[in-house]
Amino acid sequence: MLDKSHTGLLIIDVQGKLATLVNNSEAMIAHIAALGEAAVLLDLPVIVLEQNPEKLGNTVAQISSITQAKTLSKCTFNACESQNFVDAMTAANRQNWLVCGIETHICVYQTVLGLAERGYHPEVVVDAVGSRNPINKQMAIDKMARSGIAITSFEMCLYELIKDCRDDVFKSILSLVKRF
């Protein structure tokens, strides 16, 4: 069960034109932006990754304007192979990571498995990940689940983090959920 004192948010490669080319991109970006808002409300650390930003562009404004998180550049598909990412994960001091971004079958998949190999507990937010081809997204989700990676949804993870309708941020989180 997720707990906000042990959880962070990892946003992977939601950049430039590629972000608009993934299947159902508008809904995916909206879910990621709302996850970013929730992370701010819940005081979760946020790490934003960009794959080769010189070629692919920067994180889309709908997300970068909300999180105010430092963005880390990488060239490896598995972010765990980039020292700046490993250092940021260590500094964040969280074991559980909600993971969202693109593409599900490449950078999300490889990074999630890398996190698990390093002893972290990633949970992939299925309505906040995407691939250009929906078959690739589904294959990656299935393969991650078979590898023991937890799969969650936007609404499920938020209620898991809040735990109680008397939480100070419940109404704000509820308004995020009601967008969808």
C-alpha cells in the first residue's frame, strides 16, 4: 500500500512532438499533469526526466509548469544507467515511485525494471503512460506485471496515498479526480 511519506513521482520523457504522437496523448498528458498537481499537494518529491532533449525537445508545458521539479537529462533508455538520476533517487530518499510517461515499452519499461533491480518499488500508472502503438503499451504493461511490477491507475494511487476523507488535501485531490 502506498504511503505519502515513502512515495515519489517519476515523470519520464513527456517531451516535444513525441508527447503528442503517442496514442491517446491528450488524456495521458492530462493525467500526468494532474499527478504532478497531486504530488505538489501531497508534498511528494518529483523527478522529471528528458531523453536527449537537444533532439526531442523539452517536457511539455502542461507538465513542466505544474511540477516545478528539476529536470534531468539522459541518453540511456534505462534512467538507472545515468548517474545524475541515481543521485537524484538517492537524495529523494523514497522507496516507492509512481511512474508515468513515455514510451511505455522503451524508457518506462527499462527504467521501471532498473528501479526494481536497485530495490525500489515502482508502480506504473496505466492511464498516465503511453506508446505510439497501443499494442506496445499493453505488451509492456503485461511484461512488467509478469516481472512483479505493481500496476495502478491515477485514481487508485491517489486514494491510496490519501487514505482518509478527513485528510487536509482530500477536497483538492477529489477535484483532480473529477476532471476525468
